[in-house]
Amino acid sequence: MKERLEEVVRRHAGRCDYLEVHVEETEESRVQFNGPRIADIGRKLDFGGNVRALHRGGWGFASFNSLDRLDEFAGYAVEQARLVGKETSALAPVEPARADVLLDVKEDPRSVPLEAKVALLKEYNDRALGKGGRIVSTVTRYFDRMRRLWYANSEGSLVYQERVDLGGAVTPVASAGGDTQMYSVSFGGSDDFGVARGREKEVDEACAIALGKLDAPKVKGGEYTVILDPILAGTFIHEAFGHLSEGDNVYEDRNLQEVMTLGREFGGRLLNVYDTGLDKGERGSLLFDDEGVPAEKTYLIREGKLVGRLHSRETAGKMGERPTGNAREIDYRFPPICRMRNTCIESGDAPFDRMLEGVKLGVYCVSAQGGQTNGEMFTFSAANATMIRDGRLAEQVRDATLTGNVFVTLKNIDMIGNDFETHNGPGGCGKGGQFPLQTSHGAPHVRIRNVVIGGE
């Protein structure tokens, strides 16, 4: 395979400024229960690749499913680039990479029979349904995916990678009097089927929370001091700030360029935010991105100041900055674009009990259940919430929706916990029609002043 890719690159590279070829082979299994019934089960094999050519600043792209037509499609990509190119090609320089990244896992999901995966998921599903009463249904799902990736470019890079990705969730559904509530326990990873095991206690807790939300009052709308749990804090930093840090979003938006000026202060000295591909086992981990650039840990905010952003080679070249290994594609049908990996708020030094102290009236918000961003504005719904009264956790409430401006919110962070956790669910990140891309996020508990919460 490697020799074939290099041969095609050599044959066509002289007619453009830059050329790269991707080939991938994917093996996937999946299971889903809706209530007591299996809604989906199966295995899937997929094979394909793409060729991307750059000439005078213009890109050509062609994807294929058969190596027999690789040479033909390379020609298509080059011709496209030559037709649209009108400027100067700008790719930040990198050392050519030549590497084989072989699978390094604790328990390979391919070693677990599909029947055993079904049995494990059924156990979780039956456990939730077995609560009976107001637990009326479930959605329980699992997938795993093994990818073999070959990459070659006209600068001499030649990289082969093996990657595993897996995830799942159990969502009990509670209903009474026309009201329906749910809560999920989720898991995921990139090096161990074992993360799917041992979730019984969490399933029980998810059932209890869903049932509690049926009886819980709606939170009273207003402005509160809020404590986010690590899952919701990680979701917030990914969605509300991480996307603003992606180099293509910044380069293509003049207003965002003015806002996202390196050196600008976005928070107190306690705030540090980074994105990394090097945290082994997380769904966002990778050693090389889809341009053959080595992954790294890239700080976005250090001690409250903006210090970096997430780049492909093109966005780094156009902005005069350094590539960070963030060019990613969801699969061979798409070209790589700037995407996050594992986006995190770095741990602080505050114990959770101390974060509660001094909060006369606040809300403790746990996990995320939907939300959206629009530029620097955000709206997130907490999957569960508890009132804080006089420094103590009090009654469960529901329908806590947090809204605000991300930059104001970052500046209002006044405490960061010492209990950092990463979160890997079965979902993914969406951008530019590419969904779901495997990412992860991490954070400790985070306390934020003056957060607007919608409610009654």
C-alpha cells in the first residue's frame, strides 16, 4: 500500500504545488436497544480514500472506493486545483513524517464477540427497565470502530496509523402525568473495551436522577453563582470557546480576528485551557493528524490570556503561525479541516467543599442535555441540577438552562477545582458537514459568578 501511494504522488506532484493521498479501512460493530427490543445490531466494513491537491492557493479533492481508480482520481484532484487556483499556496512548513503507529490497547474490542457485547448492553438495559413503575423505556447503545489509515504527501511524509474508537450510553426514560424526563450514563475511549464494563451503579444512579426530575420543581429564573461539574464544564469549554479557537473559523471571520487577538485577557490568572492529542485512551487522542503533522498539547489560554489556537497547515501558513496537528477528517469522504481533539480546562486547587462555601444562593449544574452556540453567545441545558443554599447542596431542580456571553463568563470564573476528569461519550463534534468526529473534553469543577439561568 505505501509503495502504491508514493508512486501515485510522484506521478502527479509535478503538476501542482502540493499533493496528498489518504486511504482507510474501517471495521465497525454496533448495538442499540430501544426499550426491551433490539433496534440495531450488526457489523460494517468500509474502504475508501481521497486525493487532495493544492495549486496556486486552490484545492482540488476527489474521493474513491477502489484502488483501481486511484491514479485517475489523483488526476481529477490536480485538474480541479489547477482550475480554481488564482493566488499563492500557503502551507506552514513541517518536517516530513515517516512512521508506523500500531495499535496499543488494553482490551481490543475486536477480541470481544458481538454476542458478548449484546449481552452486556442487554444487562444494562434490563437493569434500567427492571426498576419498573415510572421508568417506562430506555435507549441503550454501543459502537466500536477500528480504522487503518495510510497517508502520503508530495513532501515525503508516509504515515500508517491504527486507531480504535468506542463509545456507548444507557439512557433511562421516566414518565408520569404527561411529563417525560431522562438522564444518561455514557462512556467511551480509544484503547480499552474495559471502559464499557462495570457501569451498573451508574445505571442505577441515572434511573434515580431521571425519576427525581419528575418530582423536582423547575428552577426559578435569575442570575446565580453556578458550579459546573467536570462534564458540563468540559462541554462548555469545547462548544463555547474551542470552536472559536479553530484557525479556519478565525481566519474566515474578520470580527472574530479582532476578538481573538493573541495576548488578550479572557479570564483570571487561575484559568488555563488547552487542547491535546497526547492523552492516551481519550477519544480525541491521536499521534498524527490527517495531514501527517504530529499531535501536541496546545495551550489556548495561559493564566487568563489567549496564547494560541488550533491550526491546519493552511490556516497556520495564512496566519503566520505554527501548525498544531488539528487537521482532521471524519472519514475519507471529506477533506481535513481544523478540529479539536481533547479540549480541557486545566485543574486548579479548590476542593469542592470550599467552592460551595460562601454561596448563599446558587445552582450546581451537572452534565449537559443539549445546547447551542452562536458566535460568542451560548445556551446550555444542564442534565441535572441542585440548588445551593447557604453553602450546602439542597433540593434537586430541573430545566436549568444557562445562557450568556462566553468571554464575560470566562472572566466570571472565580474558582477552579482540584478534581480534573476527562469525559468520553458516544457522540461527537460536528462542523462543516462532518459529524460525528470523535473528540473528548476534560475539566474539574468550575465556579462562575453571575450566570443567567432560565426557568420559571
